[in-house]
Amino acid sequence: MYEKKQPVFKSPDLGQLQAVVIDHKTIIFIALGADPQKAKTRYLERINFKKA
């Protein structure tokens, strides 16, 4: 019989990411060199597009 291999999931290292607060209950993580304001607007545009 063959043994079934378990999938290996690697979590991102939060030490290499910066947190961007969207609202009081939403936080996204982006790369350290990325623009937080641009990431916030892209996130909000994506969410608003899903609602429409």
C-alpha cells in the first residue's frame, strides 16, 4: 500500500510584511516596500466591485 502524503502549507512570515488597517475589523498585510494607500484603495475597489 502507498501512504498518502499530507499537503504542506507554509504560512507567510508576518515579520516581512506590513499591516494596513482598512477599518476597525479589517487588516491586510502587504510587502514592506509597497504603498499602503494604494493597497487600501485596491482592496476597497475589489470589495465594492463584488457587491455590485
